[in-house]
Amino acid sequence: MPAVDLRGQSIHFEDTGGDGLPVVLSHGFLMDAEMFEPQVAALRDRYRMITWDQRGHGRTSFDGKAFTYWDCAEDLAALLDHLGIERAVLGGMSAGGFISLRLALLQPERVLGLILIDSQAGLEDPVNVPSYDAMHEVWTTEGPSDQLLEMVAAIINGDYERNADWITKWKAQPAEAMTPVYRCLMDRDDITDRLPEVGVPALVIHGEVDAAIPMERAEALCAGLAGCAGVTRIESGSHASNLTQPERVNQAIGAFLASLSVTALSE
């Protein structure tokens, strides 16, 4: 379980190694690198698969200070530097997509392609903000009850057979650590107008029953990216469609990476 000190944080990461095309997967809000186990298992024989835990998540130790997704993108760039990777395919689920897009804007020369799973470029729907704020308030003042955590798991994972495992993880996290993570999510900037600056091939995958981000946000994301040929819709896929429908997601990612590998070898 390697960790490296980068930019004042102790970043946990996993790296399968090898000579294959590097693929870095960034997890969503409240999740961690383990959410990509189905993808790593399916793709590690062909690609160098790298996952990591962001500030305030999983096994990464962070300073507890306020941060933004731009900070996380800089963390990811520093991790690539540490691993000696000049160019990689960046993938992310939800907030992981926010980070991947921002690194593509900060350092476009390092990005071979984007895999954006149940993500978007804009802000939270204002309709949902009051209920999310209420959940944050309860979490940080009264502690995360089973009922609250089951609601959160349903929003992220839907009816997933391993929700209990994620709830156990969330219970183990200090309640006060939730605030900087939550504020990062809710206070993020809208980068929709900057999507035309991202010129690399992009795969946009979205669950048809995503309870957190509606399909029209995925369609807007794809429309704004010159390298996106259309949204890959995952039937019965939740917000974390890579967990609830891994076979379909893995098939889409595999085909996308195969096309990028041909391009990379010709450069």
C-alpha cells in the first residue's frame, strides 16, 4: 500500500506497473481507489492501471485545510511526476472527472485521452443543494447515522450489493473531516465554457438511473468536448455505474483504450 508525500499531503496510490499505456483513475466524492477494482482487474493485463485516494478520502493523509479540485488536479500532476509518467489517459467517476478535466486544462500536453464516468462540467443542481446541506449538517454535528449513510449510499451506488462495505468505511472517518471535502464539492467552479479547450479524445459514460447527475448533464459535457463522439449510456447504471454495471463499463473503456493505443504507438 504505497504512499508518497506530495504537496504537503501523504497520497496513497496503487500502480500495477508494466509497459502498457498508463491509465489513471480518480474516484468520486466519499469513495476511494477501491471503487475501481472491477476496472483494474479487467484491464491490468493490457494497461498500466493507477488509482489513488484524493485529499480527505481513503488512505490518504491530508492537512485538513480547505482545498479545491484544482488543488487535486495539481496533486495528480505531482503523482504523475513521481511515477515518471509524461502522458497518460485520465479517467474519473463524478468528482474524479472534475479533477481529470481540470488537469487537462492545466497541462493538456500530458493527457492522451479522458474517460468521464457519471460526471459533468457544471455545478450542483440548486434544487438539490438544501438537502445536501442538511445531510452535511447532520453528519458533522450529530454523526453519520445508519439511516443517513444508507441514503448517501443509495444516491451514489443505488441498490448495490456491497453498500454495507462503503457504509462501514464512512463510519470510520472522523466526522469533522467531512467539511473540507464537502465544501470542495459544493463550491467548485463551472468549467463548461472551457470545455472547447480540451481537444483530446473523450469517452463519456453515464448510468441511466444516476440519482446524482442527470443524463442531460452528461450530454452537455459530451457536446462541449470536441473529442466526444456521443454518450455511452449504461442501462440500470447508478451514479457509480462502474460498480453496478462493471461489465458494460469495462467493455466501453476497453474499446476506447484500444483505439488510443493505436494512436499512441503511431506518434
